[in-house]
Amino acid sequence: MLNRKYRKEFEVHYYEINQFEEATPVAVLNYLEETAVAHSESVGVGISKLKSQGVAWMLNRWHIKMERYPLWNEKIVIETWPSRFERFYATREFNIRDSHDHIIGRASSLWVFLNIEKKRPLRIPDKIKDAYGTDPHRAIDEPFGELYNLDDSVEKKEFRVRRSDIDTNNHVNNAKYVDWVLETIPAEIYHNYTLASLEVLYRKEVAFGATIWAGCQGIGKGLNPVYAHSIMNQDGNLALARTMWQRRNK
């Protein structure tokens, strides 16, 4: 069943921008997640209803491509729709549109439907599929790429999980992992380039008080530097990521 794409408007606030007066990558991730949540609420299968039934959606993958980041006070519209349901997986797409309806960013995401108590995937009920409908069009028309572990010798930064990092599932919010990733980018890249592509694979949850380490390794040079990233604790990788950067216009 085809669905109508859900749209939500945002205005970029001062506390969401960087030194270039652009929305940060983390702010953009928050817009995307907020739109997904609002879509679920609008069709009657929101967070509270699912939680009362002992089930939830868990984010597994992000792939985001940005043409440009919206500016301070700019109004944008996030457009989202599910493109596929398969057993316990769902793929959700996003377009980011400016006030002239031009697409300035795209994202694809992969979600797992699971039993909260048992932490096990569940087959997605037909009533949930029917509530959303589907549109097979992909925002990013390529499969999720394979992400790799870092070399053991890579230098890592240490972080402690704070209360403000925790979401409604009582684990670290997915956008916080990207915050940690960006903290590891070399200063010369961070200040002179813009994040054009971001891929994230979430492997394990982490709770309040945990100590984690974030590592970064260059894997591509030239005009568009590419980095591999890992977020880990003492038991192994919690998330893997890849970032690609484009030089800013002077």
C-alpha cells in the first residue's frame, strides 16, 4: 500500500549551529529522528503505545548525504516514508528540503522491531505495516555499505556516558554516537571541511555511567578525505562509522 509522505517543518536555532552558523550534523540527526517519531505518533503507533505493548523500534543503520547544511534561522522541511518492511526490519527514508522545496540532504535508515524485555527481534505485525503504508522509492539509491574495525594501534579518546546522553529506552541516544565520532576528527579537517556523507552501524547499547572510547583512522586522501570510526567499550565495538568530507568554499 502506497503511503503519503509525512512532512515536518523545523527552524534552525542558535543553540544548534556551529561556527559557520550552520546546523550541526548532530542537529540534523535530531531533526530526522524527531520527524520519524512524529510520523509514528500521527499514524497511531507512537513510542508510548508500543512501549505499553512491550515492543520498540531500535535504530541499526544511518546513511546520510548532505548537499549543504541549513543556516541559522532557516526553515526546512523533513520528508519521511518507509520504503520496505521485511520480517523484523524496516527501512525509512528522508529528504531534507529548503524553503524553495530544493533537496539539500537525503538519508536512509534501517530499524529493527524488537521485544524490549527479551531484546530480541520480532516479526513486524501487519497492522503496523498498514498504519504507515510503504513507498519503495529510496532517498539514497544504494545499499548500506560495509563498515570496518579500526587498527588496534589507533589513538582513542575516552568519554563517560552522562545522564543527558540517555534516551527514552534508557540507553545512549543514537545521535550521541555521532557527537563522539566528530570529536575524533582532526582539527584541520573539522574547521576547513564539511561533513558530506555519514554512515553509522549501531551494534550494542550502552547505559549511563559507562566508559567508552572513540577512535578515528584515515582511509582515503585527496579532495575528499574519508575516515573510519569506532565507538567501543571494554567488551568490543558499540558502533562503527565512516565519514567523508568536502573542502569548504573560501
